[in-house]
Amino acid sequence: MPGRDGGGAGDATGRAAREAGGDDGGGALRRTLTSRDLIVYGLLFIAPMAPVGIFGTLQATSHGAVTAVYVVATAAMGFTAYSYAQMVRVAPRAGSVYAYARAGLNESAGFLAGWMALLDYLLVPAVAYLFSGIALHALVPSVHAWVWTALAVVVTTLLNLWGVRTAARVGFAVLAMEIVVLGVFVVSALVELLSHGARRGWSEPLTGAGGFAAGAVLSAVSVAVLSYLGFDAIASFAEEAAGRPAGGADRDLGDGDRADGGPERVARAVLTCLVVAGVLFAAQTYLAALLMPMSAAELAAHPAEQGNAFYATVDATLGRPLHGLVAASKAIGAAFAALAGQAAAGRLLFAMARDRRLPTGMAKVAADSGVPRRALLGAAMVTLGAAVGAARRDDGLALLSSIVSVGALTAFGLLHASVIGWFRFRARERAGPAGVLRHVVAPSLGLAVVAAVLVKASGTAQLVGGCWLVVGAVVLVVQHHRGVRSRGGRAGDGAGRG
């Protein structure tokens, strides 16, 4: 760590880890997750075939340069992944951006970061559950979508309550299934291309039809970055990553996974997850764009065709059976994406409750499973209500989908500010140009990306996000006047004094 404050980076980081959260209160989480487990959670939440639903929209918006959109989006989200990797080393606590903003900015900023992240961690799983319910209803029409949605919530909640390692093992099997289906699509597409050729120029998915339109690509990037929401959930498991906790000793996991520190493991997993997702997204959109029967201009002229563009491409070139396989994979995968999101929401609720920012009953850790059972059940109940309620509305999926991004993006913005706040002000880093590049320039660029995407967000999303932020600010003021003070809180942090 490059930060220095007289006693060195180790002292500063240790101090941040202590300040980011108080004692464990209801018990400690268990350090059982390997690097593979962490990456599985991240990829599950993202979903390897996330671009399927928005492929047509991106293809039309970017004038045919859909793969370039994902290349740029991966690079843009790289700033956020890098900031997560920096701060998880500083404050390796459950709660992710909540803990980072507390360490890098102050308690008030930490609460608001956690509050906004909650909107994401509660609503993104609701969208995933609803998508799963709708897809399963299409496969089995005799069972209503809301029943499938509720069933998906119940099954995945039971897995989360069983234990984090058990859920990770089941999640690995589901992720492997999704990767296999994606592999079948890739192989089938390559065979089709080698046998019959591409329907457009081989470079068109990167350059666009008729030339590269930077403005159109950047506009599409603002939508594409939403495909990556979820990789940050890995950081929520910082206290459950096997290995050396802050200030602890290394230990041998016995499975070939070197335990060189939980924070380092989480940091690598965050970066790895983003790179893997970026490669998968670029590969599948490139192949689909080459095979797509409709041009980008035709898609733009017929917006109703955009949502089904990927499936239409599969039907027209690779056959109906593969369409069914992809649909079934998306239906099951969506439910387990929600599993990862629900687990992350439970850790965030646990961390905020442990610091007395939410009801302290959610800070209890079950002795038998080692998971924050009450926090998980609280997250499950909210998500169940949102998902089932939306499933009973004709416009439920569109309504939920339109508001999920603002919470995560606002939290990302506070994350980038936390990097600057910690390294340049709290740790008083005295680094040269390299330090400025890592801890000022990179997070500033990330903050600019987040701001640009927020501006492009729908009016409904901005309204809901703004209202949620106002409610959080009111809660913060009430806590301030009641003298509520977080465990591990610092004097002068703007919250916790009456």
C-alpha cells in the first residue's frame, strides 16, 4: 500500500479497518470462501449472458458497433473495479462501499453510501427473480409467473440460510451450466459463420455500420454498464474470504488456494470478475452481431423488435432448440443471480446493523450456519414483496428495470470519492506521480463515468433514487439528533452526536 502517515501504510490500513466497523456484536462471520467462490458470486450476480436482453437496444443505439460498446464499457467499469480493489485492502469489512465511505470520507457519507447501495441490492435481485418467474411461466404456462417468482425467492433464500459455502457450491454448478450454454452458442455460431459466412463485415461490430460514431457508442455505453451491476457484490464478502484477515496470519486452505490474505483475495476476485465478464460479453455480442438478420438501422426503425433481437438471431441462424436452451439457462441463471444479490444485501444490512445504523437485531450471526440469518430474511422479505408485486402487474418488469441503477451508481460515486479521501487526506499519502495516477486520476475518471451514466438514467430512476436519498438523509438527521453513534465511530465525523 503506498499510503504513508508517519507510521506507514500498514498502520494506516489497520486503523481504517478498525474505524470502518465496530466489534462483531452478535458473532463473527466465518472465513470460508475461496477465490473461486468469490468469483462465482460475482459472475452469478452479473450473469454470463447478461447482454441477451439488451443486445438489440445496444445494436440500434450504437449504429451496429455493439461489441465496441462492451469494450468501452468494460474499460469504464475498470475504474470502479480498481477503486474497489484499493479500498477493500484499506477497510476489509462486510458492507463493502458502506465501510469504504466511512473510512475514506466520514460516518455520514458511509451511511448514505450504504443506504443507496441497499436500493441496488434489494431491487436488482427483485428484477432477477421476476425475470426468472416470467421465463419459467413461458416454459410452463399453467403456473402463473408470480408463483414461479415466489418459488425462486424461497429456494434461493433457503440456500443462503444454509450457509455461504453451500450456496457458493450450488451457485458454481449453475454458473457452470450457464457457461456451457454460452459455449454451445459460441461453437454453433462459429460453425455457422465458417459454413455460410457472416451477414455483414467482420469488423462492423467494432466499427459500426458506415463508420464509427463515437457519440452513438458512448450513448449505448451508458446502458451497457448496467450489465456489470453486481460484480461489486464480491466486496461484501470481505469478512468471509478465507485467508489472513487484517493483521492476522496466513493459513493453508488445503485446496491449492494459497491463503495470502482475505483482502488481497477479494481485490483479485473483483478485478478478475470484471475482466471475465467483459470478455464473455464482447464475444457473444460480436458473434450475434455477425449473424443477426436485421441491420442496426432496421432495429432502430422498429423498436419493438429490439428486446427479442438476440433470440430472433438464434432462431434464424442456429435453430429453435438453441433458443429454448438459452431461454431455460437465462431463467435458472436469473434466480441464482438473485441468490448472490440477496446474500450481498444480507451482508450490507448486517454491517449497518452492527454499527447501530439499522436495527441491531439484524447484526446476529447464526451459530450453526455462520450467516447473518435475520439480515438475510429481512432482505428476502423486501425482495419477495417487490418481485411478487411486480409479477402481478403487466408493466412490472419494465417498472422495476427502470429504477434499479441509480442506487448502485450513486454508491459507486461515493466509492471513488472515498479513494481520494482516504489516500490523499486521511492517510496523507506522500506519493509521486504514480500515487496521483492511482488515487486521484483513476477514481476521478471513474466518478466522471458514473456521473455521465446517472445523467443518462431514466427520469423514473432519478426520481426514485432522489426520493430514497432524501429518506436516507432524514434517517441520518434523526439518528444525529437522537445521539446514535456507530460502533467504531470517530469524533467529528458528522454523525453520531446529539
